[in-house]
Amino acid sequence: MRHDGRQPDELRPIRIQRQFTKVAPGSVLISAGDTTLLVTASIDETLPPWKAADPAAQKGWLTAEYCMLPGSTSPRKRREREKVDGRSTEIQRLIGRSLRACVDFETLGPRTIMIDVEVLQADGGTRTLGITGGYIALCDAIATLGDKVSKDRPVLTTSIAAVSVGISHGTPILDLDYIEDSQAEVDLNVVMTGSGEFIEIQGTAEGRSFTRAQLDQQLALAEKGIRQLMELQQAALKG
Amino acid sequence: MRHDGRQPDELRPIRIQRQFTKVAPGSVLISAGDTTLLVTASIDETLPPWKAADPAAQKGWLTAEYCMLPGSTSPRKRREREKVDGRSTEIQRLIGRSLRACVDFETLGPRTIMIDVEVLQADGGTRTLGITGGYIALCDAIATLGDKVSKDRPVLTTSIAAVSVGISHGTPILDLDYIEDSQAEVDLNVVMTGSGEFIEIQGTAEGRSFTRAQLDQQLALAEKGIRQLMELQQAALKG
Amino acid sequence: MRHDGRQPDELRPIRIQRQFTKVAPGSVLISAGDTTLLVTASIDETLPPWKAADPAAQKGWLTAEYCMLPGSTSPRKRREREKVDGRSTEIQRLIGRSLRACVDFETLGPRTIMIDVEVLQADGGTRTLGITGGYIALCDAIATLGDKVSKDRPVLTTSIAAVSVGISHGTPILDLDYIEDSQAEVDLNVVMTGSGEFIEIQGTAEGRSFTRAQLDQQLALAEKGIRQLMELQQAALKG
Amino acid sequence: MRHDGRQPDELRPIRIQRQFTKVAPGSVLISAGDTTLLVTASIDETLPPWKAADPAAQKGWLTAEYCMLPGSTSPRKRREREKVDGRSTEIQRLIGRSLRACVDFETLGPRTIMIDVEVLQADGGTRTLGITGGYIALCDAIATLGDKVSKDRPVLTTSIAAVSVGISHGTPILDLDYIEDSQAEVDLNVVMTGSGEFIEIQGTAEGRSFTRAQLDQQLALAEKGIRQLMELQQAALKG
Amino acid sequence: MRHDGRQPDELRPIRIQRQFTKVAPGSVLISAGDTTLLVTASIDETLPPWKAADPAAQKGWLTAEYCMLPGSTSPRKRREREKVDGRSTEIQRLIGRSLRACVDFETLGPRTIMIDVEVLQADGGTRTLGITGGYIALCDAIATLGDKVSKDRPVLTTSIAAVSVGISHGTPILDLDYIEDSQAEVDLNVVMTGSGEFIEIQGTAEGRSFTRAQLDQQLALAEKGIRQLMELQQAALKG
Amino acid sequence: MRHDGRQPDELRPIRIQRQFTKVAPGSVLISAGDTTLLVTASIDETLPPWKAADPAAQKGWLTAEYCMLPGSTSPRKRREREKVDGRSTEIQRLIGRSLRACVDFETLGPRTIMIDVEVLQADGGTRTLGITGGYIALCDAIATLGDKVSKDRPVLTTSIAAVSVGISHGTPILDLDYIEDSQAEVDLNVVMTGSGEFIEIQGTAEGRSFTRAQLDQQLALAEKGIRQLMELQQAALKG
């Protein structure tokens, strides 16, 4: 039994609120237990300079930024104002890469989608929840494009969700909160598509290496969690 | 009549939600019309180095940071990650200075309170709303100190609220939204105490200078608005 | 009686030397007591990028920088070389905003005037003296434009001067030096036009809030001081 | 057949030269085909400040920096002098994390080992080769500690090596060079211990998602390559 | 004949005003033709951290900063606020090194002298004039130390002055102004002591290499100019 | 006799390996005793922006960067990643200036040559060895231009080499290593052309001023050393 009473294969309660603010075309307040994020998706009708100079400049682009707000942790986290720390850089690169995997940039056309993941409260799993919520914000933002994009092919070619798994006292567990994450022997983040294929796998041994069998168990758990998250995404998008 | 149907002396609808997140001792979601802020108050049991070296080091300190999140405006605002822009610096200095005016730092003792104003959506009046909401977050944070502070004297010696006023087409108006602010001839921010005295007055002519009579009209309007805001603060703190 | 023997409504001795250097089109050495500034005005025949892209690009622009030189204080002030501190940012924004209020940018045409306020010695009141001296440097710089600007309308639509007032031991006083400033209960900076209207009012309670009556007394004092400063400006410009 | 004639499961030729320079206690010139790195290991007899303040301060630390020299690519890579780019940050965090997995920090004692990976020529696989070469530099540096560390337990608890695998035109291939890497559909970096367990797995879909079966094939290939690299490490360390 | 009518071996008119400001212990306004500098010398009763940790920490230190103010040139020079440019770095290192050559740091004791060279107007020769004026500011600052330093040995062991020489159209010339400097074939800065020995020689071919004979001619010219500058320094210090 | 057994006028053993890497058009591993550098020369077919805007934009440009790698010294040198230190700036400006003296930029045409001097191991004399090795890398890079440049005039108009000399215990010595450099009374770097003329002379008194006679002795020693270095350059370029 886990410290909060969950089964090893049980997600934390997920809450999703679309259009939390209205100025950004996509604006999702998403939480998993005590982890709370505001994910916005903005659209810029230009391309970044390095992209615009490219012969493939008819294709669009998507990029992401991730930021833990100072009040999201106790003790308060120092604001990243003079330089971005390595962890934030790594996470926002992962989020951008993962969400790019579901966009047909030719259909999107020469515009840039910016995903901003603001961590309002951090209790583990912010990067994977940012991807799961980012997909919803992305859907909402794309919907505002209307006739600016061709209707022949969908801009989004699949759905994307992500979850963390780990090994705690030898047992594989799903969707770790902060306490579990800091004690886990392995930390594995998995990003998958709606068709059940992998977009990204990042597994790190924390103090102890892991065997192939342990990897397999964790991947199975992740797959199960991601299927549930995708159902919640679809429900939110219909709601 | 104003573009949104308000009377010249009418505030926008104010919504206040305390404990929006739970990790920060003070956490207030506050909105005035479409301006939405998350204001957190954190407590650090140390003093900043320049303060700790001071003979008055038994006294506490309060400081503030202000940040417009990228998704708070359209077009998206570039994240301040490498340097803070001049406007943010100016605003956070005003917020810190204003809230320090209600704290008895001797009673607070050698600790630092950090007020973080995160602008989730910007539609004018963010700096004054940050002060008004910051006071509530500050009250909640101080309450968590319990027996760490003496009960002989209150830590907070008065209440603080703030509002913007301006002159539009020659008429003084209260609590400007973004459209009004960008067309106003004068922009005046007023911070007052619960006893009706001034903490800060910042008035700027925008393209046209203003007379003493116009200043007086605006100050009267500000005083009226601030009295209403203080009632809303008290109601929220009791709720 | 004040510590230097002045009456409450008495300015410090003002000295103004135009064309202190000759390479900049405007170059004014101005002092008020022991506060000494070199204010230069330079003209750039282009616009800043954000301005040039604007449909109103036929209009000119004015911007200001403020810098306390390391030797201007004791102990020596650390040079702002890696980042500008919040106070300097705030001051230079005030100086730029104030001086823009007297320029007809359409008549000026698509060029940029840069005002540089270098504090050679700091003894209080540097920001207001920077505005007062900046107006003179601006006049001299505009004069060098000759036939580049239309003679139909003047580039400068009014004159601008500024002064600080405060409350010390309950008495309102004019033009505070450093010692007075650090003990004052209120610090109020006022910028006015030649026609006696306000451009900017910035009043800050220092440890104690102030009443409406106290505000009125200070504004009267400021108005008197600014009238004298404007006479000194006119004398210097004729000299 | 691959563009350079290798079999799918064939490593590039590996060359290892220990003590390339003599001032650093570990200094390894390592190349895989045209990828050439200089990896040095330095020892600092202090701990980083955040570590020294920690109750576990009797334990040592290891950290890594990764830098592509400007001449390592064509066109020349701009030198990272004002800020480190996100990719370098991510890579050096991976290298540090991987090499920390083989160090018993209690036996090492309160000192810091710095691994510097300088890319002299980049042709794919720099991060994994940095880990493989870093392990050798680390062995050499530890050896210079002599009697400063206890002989009861080894400082290094296992060996570490790493390799990249990918899928190209549907076929899993080992140790990708730059051309292969830029065309691969999947990019997977694997770090393993001498006992055949995982330290880190980072798999990224490049334009196309991958199935569980494809993941399994790649892991098998990585394991085979890492076994060979470990033999080459042992040979170099004996040489 | 030179463009301003000077003989090849003639200095520009030198003006020196001590105590230009009064808050810094040394404050010298010095000009050579149209080059005008404010050089201040401040004293800090501590040592820089890297020096304080040193066993020789009973000895003092001197360091210099050099800054061209924006209004010192036409077009206006961009202010060095985010990073110091290479030329300024090089010049301030030269000024500090040169002035350190005349200080007995043991007699000075554990304090730091800061020389700040502010270029108010730039017309060539700012670095050498900064050294010549810096020596005067240094004398004045040392004089304020009074009984804080031993009287057994002088703090200043010699005097220091500097000048530029160059070759223009094949003729060696002394004390180049900006026009001459930009056309010269060789640019040579020479720093000497009161006893006629060298502290620093920096000679650079500008587009054309120079022979040993040309070097000798220039050194003779520099020696002559420096002797005159030293007389002017002595006169100013007596005045 | 010197600490390593050399005569006063004896160079350290010089080793030169061209094409150490192959991606950069010039790539030279050069060492003098224990000082080891990798010098690469890259060619960019564009000009820097400030140069391209220039009417002389048909002419090319050459610039240099100098970097001591962290493992090049003991204790390890902190990597210059956030700002370049003053010493590196000064050295790379010297290297660029010196090598520009041998290039006919009109013949080179509108392209930029970048010289990167990476210090793999530092034992004194890195800046002069960087120039000596940089000349070889430059020759190799120019050779790759083939028909892109006119054959009527050579791109390189002379050869360039450099050496350090100094005075140790009153004796002038050639090519100082780190130990000698840190004890020398004078440090003089000399850059010369193949025709025996000067490009740059930088002499600095270290704690003790030097006479004209001492300068002459050192210049003679430098000239002798540079002649030998030029023979080694020619041999390497033929080899």
C-alpha cells in the first residue's frame, strides 16, 4: 500500500478545467493530486528566425517553456530570472519534442505554437502532466485557427499523453508524487501516442541500477496509466 | 458611459479565492474583470544577506516579485528569463514598498516574507490588484506563524489596498481596464491604508499634462474605490 | 531651520554650465548644492527597431539613461556593468517619460534623442535635477537640428522642470539633500510644465503614511520651487 | 549495409589514449570513427557549497561539463560563452548522473571529481562516448588519490559504458554517426554497468513513433555494443 | 606640420583640476586637447575576497575601471551595461597594472584603492591620460589616509605618467588625437616612472609592420613627452 | 642555468602536428614543452554584420578566440561560460590583430576566417604559441579555398610568429615556462613578420621597472627565437 492509500497501478485524481483564462487560445488548469499546472497554448503567425530562413519554411513549428513558479514549493523556489536552470531546460525540451510528435506541420502552415507550462503547485510528475495537459491546450488552440488551415488533413495526427513510473522498495508504481519520487530507486517517464506507440522513454537509476525485467514491468504500468489519461483527455475535450 | 457599461466611479467585479494552492502559506487567486492574478506569500526563516549584516537584524523584511506570465496577453509576452524588464522592476518595487507599510517588522522578527504576484491574465490594473490581493495573502501567511510571533502587538498595523484612476475624454474614471488605460490622458495609481492615509501616489501624464483640479477629482475617486476594496478584503478574510 | 541653514521653502544653490563638452549636441553640467550631474543629449538619425516597425514611424522618439558613477558616493558605488539595478531603471524611465512630455514628435521627425544623466556627485535629488538639466540639454540639442526640422511648429511645446519635496519632523521642506532625504517621512517628486500643470507626481510614505492635507502642502511647495527652477533654466538658455 | 560499410551491429573503430595531457589526473583522448573527445578528470579537495552545507558532507561528489569546441563542426559552432545551450546542459547532466552511479561517495570522502568532456571533433555519439571515456579518466584520477582514500572498499563499485542505437529505414543499428543520426527514426542512448544492468535509457522518436518490439531489438543491440566497449575500456586501463 | 598645427614632438594643451568633486578622496578633471576625463580615487578599507584569503593579506591592492560615457563620442557610444567590451577590459587592466607599479602595498596596508576613469569626451589618448591623471588622484587619495599609514616609508615609491606615440606618413609623432590615431601606421603607448624607466610598452602595427629604427625613434619621443607630463603633474600637486 | 636545464636563449622543444582533426580546414596541435594547444582555422563565407554594412565589404576579415580548457591547469580552471574573463579577451584580441597583419583582405574576399586557440595544457607562453600555431592553421585553411580566391596575388603577404622573453634574476631569457613567468621581473611578448619587422610588442614590468638597455637585450633575444620558430613553421608546412 502506498503512503496515500493508492494501489501500485493507480493514478492520482486528475482534474481538468479548459479555458481557465480567455486571452490565450488554449488555457488548461490541470491537476494530478496536489500537482497543479496552468498550461497555455499561444499562436504566433510567424516562424522563429532560424526556421524562417529554412527552405522548409512553409511548415510550422511548436515550442514549449516550463517554469516552476516561486510559490509552487516550500521552501519557496528562487525565480529563474537571470538564467534558466538545467532541469527546466531539459523538461521544456522534452515537452516540446513530445507535442511536436502529434502535429502535421505542413497542414499547420508557417506559424508557431507556444506551449507554456506554469507549475502553480509541485508535487511530482510535473513534466508528464505538462505533456498530458499540453495536448488539451494544443487541441483548443488549433480549433481557433478555423479556416486558416486546410480541412483536408487534420493538424493533429494522433493524441499524446505521458506518465511517470518508478520502482519503490522493489515494487513498480504508477504516477509518483514528490515523496515517492524522492525515495524511488528508478524514475521512468514515458510518453505515448493514442495508437499505443512510444514517443519518448527516459529512465534513470537513482542510486541503484535496474534490470531488464524491471524495465518491462514499468513499461506495462506506464501503458496502462497512459490509456486512462487519454480517456480523461477525450472526456475533457468533449465536455 | 464606459465601453463595458460601468459608471465612472464603478469598480470591475472583484473575485477573491483564498488558499488556491496549499503549499504556500498565503495563496490568493484574485480577479478584477478579466485581470487575474495568483498572489502567494511565502515565509523564509532567514533574512537577506544585506539585512542580516545590519544592527537592526532582529527586525524582519518583506519583498515582492511581479511577473506577467507569457500566456497572460495576446500576443504572447516573451518570458523574462534573462533579464527583468524595467516595467516589472518598477512594479515589484512598488508592491514591496506598499505592503511593507503595514508590517511591524520588530514583531515579525528576523524572517522574510516573499510576495509573488503572478499575472495569469492581464487586462489593466495588475499592479494595484497585486497590492490589494497581496494584503490578503500576507494576512494568511502571518496567521500561519502562530506562536512564533508575540501576541502583544499585531504584526500587521493597518490594512492596505490600491486602485488605479485616470482621466478619459476629460472625465475621471475608476479602475481602468486595458482599453481605457491605453487611451487615458492621465494614469494615477493610489495606495492607501485602512485609516484613509496615503502610502503611495504615482500619477503620470500620458500625452497631456493635468491640472491641480483634475488631480483632486481623481484622488477623491481613488479614495472611494479603495474603501470598497477594503470591505471586499475584510469579507474574504472572514469567509 | 534645516541642517544647512536653509528655509523650508528654499532651493539649494543651482549652478548650470552649458556646453561642458562639445562633442554631444547638448552637454550641461548642473549642480544643486553638492549634487552634480553631467547631462548630455545626443541625436541619432534613426529610430529604435520597435519604433521603426510602427506605422507611426514618421514620429521621433526620446529615451533616457541614468547612471551613478562609482566615485559619486562614499563609500564608492559598484559600477552597474552586468545588470542595471532596479532604482536606476525606475529613474531613467521617469526622466525619459517626463522629457517626452514636452516634445512634438511629429515635428521632430524620425530621429531619436538620447538623454544621458551621469551623476558625478550624489547628494539627493538626482532624478529631479536630471529632468531639470535634461530640459536644457534637450533645447541645445534641438537647436543643432537647424533646417532638418520644420519651422512651422516648435519641436518643444513647453518647458519641463522637477523638484523633490518631503516632510521632515512634520514640516514640509523643499529640495531635500541626502541627509534630509534619508530621514524624511514622505518623499515626493513632482514634474511640471511651464504652464503650471503636472507631468508626474510620485509620492512615497517612508515609514509613516501621510494625509491629504500634508499632500496639499507639499504640492504647493513643489510648485513654488519649480517656478524658480524654470527661471534659472531660461536664464541659462539665454546666457 | 550502412553508408560506411559497417554491419548493423558493428561499432565504429575505437581509439583510446590515456594521459594525453599530464596536468589533469585523468586525461583521455578517445575517438569512435571521426568523433574525437578529450575527457579530463580533475579532483578538487573541497565540496560544492550546496553539498558542504549538507549533513552528508562527509560524502564526495562528481559533476561533469560538456562542451563542443567551435572547430569541432563545419560550419564552425559558435562558442558557448555567454550562456550554455539547452543541449549541452542536458548532455552534461546525463554524463554526471551516469558516472555518479559507479562511485561509492562515502569511500571517496569529501572531495569533488570534475569530468570535462571537450568535443574536439563531432560526428555523432558524443554523449555516450563521453561517458565511456569518462569512466577511464575517472579510474585514472581515482588512482592518483593513493592513501587519501581507504583501501577497505573500492571507490568505484562497477564499470560504466554507454552507446547509442537507432532505427534507420526500419532496421535497428548500433553506434550511429552524424549522417545516420540525422536520418534515424528513433534515437536511443543506453548507459549500462559492468554487471549488465541499466543506469539510463533515453529514447526519442524522431518524426515517427516506435513500437515495443522495436524498443526490444534496440536494447539487445545496445547491450551487445556496451559489452564490447567494456572490453576496450579494460584493455586500455591495463595498457 | 600636423592637422592642428602642432610640431611632431608637441603635446596637446593639458589642463588639470584637482578636487573636481569632493566626495571621492581623489577627484581630478584632466584634459589633453579635447580629450576630457574625470578620474576619481576611492579607498575601501577592505581587500577583495581573492586577496583577503591570501597569506600576503597584510598588503593592500589597487584596481581600476575605465568607462567611456555614452555622450563622450559622436555618434553616441552605447552604454556598457550588460557586458564590458574587450577594449575597456584591456584598458582598465593596463591602467591598474601601471598605477600598481608606484605603490608600496605593504606600507599602504590592507585596503583597496579604486581608480575610476570616466571618459567625458574622447579625442584619442584616453588610456594614457587616464594613467597620468590617475597618478594625481592617487596622490590626493593617499594624502587623506593621514595617520592610518606609517610615515617611515612613503606609500608611493615613484611617479607614473604615460603618453601615446605613433608613426604618421612615416614621421614619428607625439600624443595623437583621434584623427591622427585612426590614420597612424603604428600605435605605441608608453608608461614610465619618474626615474625614467619603463613600466609598460604596448606597440601595435596598424596595417604596416615597423622596424627597429622606427621603434627607437618613437621611444625617444615618448620619453620626452612623459618628462613634460611629469612636470605638469608636479605643478598640479603643488598648486 | 634555467630550472629545466635550458640556456637563456634556448626555446623549449616545439612539436607541430597538422590536420589533428579533419573537419576544420586548418587544425594544428602545437606544443612548446608542456604547453599544448589545438588551433583550428574555420572559414565562414559571410562577414560579421558590422563589417558587411561597411563600404569596404568586399574585403574579408579574420578574428580569433582563445580559451583555456578547464583541465589545462591544476587546480582546474573554472570554465568561462557566463562571461569571458579580461585576460582571455586581451589575449584573443592580440592573436586576431597579429594574424590579420599577414592577410591581404582584398584578395581573401568577403569571407571571415575564425582562429580558435584551445589551450589543452598551460605551462606559459600560450598567447605567443597561439600566434605561431595560428599562422600554420591559417595557411592550411587558405589552401582549401582553391579557386575561390584570385591567384594573382597571395592571400598571405608574410609569415608571422611570436615568442615571449623576460628578465629573471637580471638575466634576459627566451620562451618562459609557467614557473619562470611567475618569477620574472619583466614579461615581454613580441610578434614579428618573416621580414624581421615588428607587429606587436607588449612589455610589462612585474614589480620592478626596466631600463632601455634591458629592453634592447630582450628584443634581440626575441628576434633570435622568432627566426627559429619561423624555420619550424616552414618545415611543418612542407612536411
